[in-house]
Amino acid sequence: MAEAQIILSSSRESGVVAVASGEQYPLAYTALRECGFQLNSDGVWSLPAEAQSALAGLLTCAKRHHTSVHMGKGAFIGDTALDLAHQLPGQWEASVEIYPHPAGQEDLVPWVWDSGELGRAVQSERIPCAAFLTDVVQGTTLLLIDRPGNQLDYLVGAFAPEGLDVGYGDPYAPRSVVLPPSPGQAAQILADRYLPSYEQAIHAHQNADIASALGYIRSEHRTWQTLSASGRFSDATPLSAAAFGTSTQMFLDHAWHRFLVVIDHAPTLLDRCRPDRSPWPDDAAALSRLADAVADAKALVDEIRGGQVSKAERRNRSWLAIKTWLTDGEVFLRQARVSAPHRRPSLPVTAPPRPPAAGRATHRGP
């Protein structure tokens, strides 16, 4: 790839648009400026209608500044994102981000939650610009890029959702999908295939996080019980009252730290459980106890943040909730495994075309 290059495409609103790219992208900036292009607030260069004649001299000007010129897709990716935002059910916004220097796209890598082609492309392929699609109600953010090596298709995947410490390579990550250039078909694929798989991936990951947290707490609890019953450390050293008290406090502190995952994820998952539709209808009572325990723990978190709770009180109150989950946690896990995320609104198969919606654009500088 040339050290500086210009990628041309067309936009409904701006006409001919250009994206400068490469380690020496300032050279491309100079060439575009000399040919009458103007840098917009979104980081994209556009050529005003009255200056269209200057386009003919772009190749010569670019060559003089050691910059290559390439044709991108017919439509600018920002327009494609706006079309998708309008076609998708719900309230979506579109934005564009430009990465003139190759290092700029590295900021995407930690946030892309994908197990497919998009994740690999972000890490190994040059991406001069990308578009974001954000569900303003649910907070979902999708990443849309041109599919490397393909002049028609796009790739779309998701950023890591808030509350999950995940990224590329995560075993529960959804797989990105290929989108055709038709906005209607692309929106149908997103609404019917990708977004349901994305929600299911979050559901599975949250279940796994809770199972892991409860497994850790249960293991530590057994260790504490053994210590309490024997009155000795694992090396047979006698356990003093002070040492036992310290061990108990450490266990409760570690258990609380892990239980915070349950507090974060369980309310949503409990809301999806339908014991009357499961093989275990009698689980309803246990689920009610678990929900009450989480609500109490969540209230405790709020009080702790307000500085109203001492460590001793926090240990005593948190243990009541944790003990409930150790007792009935397996009931929750089996119910959560057979439950499913609430479905997003579907997209009619024959949705009539609508005029483009307004969107916002952002630009990350070099």
C-alpha cells in the first residue's frame, strides 16, 4: 500500500467525497486541498459542485504529492449506514469515523466483540474509515466496514456491550455477518439473523459469568467450612481465634467481590425465566427468593456508594444474599439456560422504502 492514498466515492449530500489514508496521509491532504476539496467536520473531504472540473486534475496533482488515487465503493459508507439506521426497527443513529493513519484503527481492536470475519479484518486489514450504528434505546453499537477484497459487500459486527468484560476471541462472541449493498436486504439480515444471535450471545455469557462466580464462592465456602471444622490451617498449624476471624473476613470480602457479577446480570436474566413453561414449574418459589436476595444486595450497593455502611455491616448483610444464591443458585442456572432474551422488534419482509434519516458523524483525528 502506498504511504499516502486517496479513496474516492460518492455521497447523496456531498457529491464526490474522498478519504485520505496512509502513514503519510498529510500528503494526500495537500493534494486534495489543491484540487478544491474541503475537509468536512466528519473528517471526509468533499468536492463542491462548482469545483467538479478540478476532479480531472486530481491524478496529476496526487502524483506530484506522491499519493495514489483509488475508487472505493460506489456509495460512501456513511450513506449506507444512514440507510440502515432508517431501515432497522427501533431508534438507530449512524456515525462515521475516519482513521487516516493506520495506527488509528487499533483503537477498535479491544472493543470489537466478534468471532468472525470482522474481528480478523479489524486486526489485520487496513480500514481507512468505518461507520457505527447505535441503538439509542438499548445501547447496542454495531461496527460497519467495507468487506476487504470485495467491491460490493460490507461486514458488520458488534462492540462489547456495557457490563461485559469481553472482546475479540471471546468464546461467546457472536459471529459477524456479510451484508449486501441493498439497504433493505442488509437490514433484514441484521434484524432477523445478527441481532438475535447477538442478544443470545450476551444471554449465554451472562449465564456463564454467574455460574463462574457462584462456583468460585461455593469452592471458597467449602474451604472456609473445612478450616472452621478442623480448627487448623492446611499445614496443620492450629488456628487462633484472631486468625479465624481474619480468614472469615477475607472469605466474605472475596465472596462479595465475586457476587457483584450476580447483582449486575441476574435481574435481567430472572425477568426472562418462566418456570411455568419449563420442566420445573415448582422453581417459582426459589426464583422469588433469589430475586429478593438480589434486590437486597443491589440496595446494599447503593448504600455502600453513599458511604452509609460499615465493613462489618456489609459483610453481615451481603452474606444473607450470597447464602440464598448458594442454596438456590442451581435452580436459577437451569431456568436461565432454558430461557431466552426478549426479541427485538422484527422487520417486515416487504417494508416500503423510506427517505434517508438524519444522522450524526464523528471524526477521530490522527
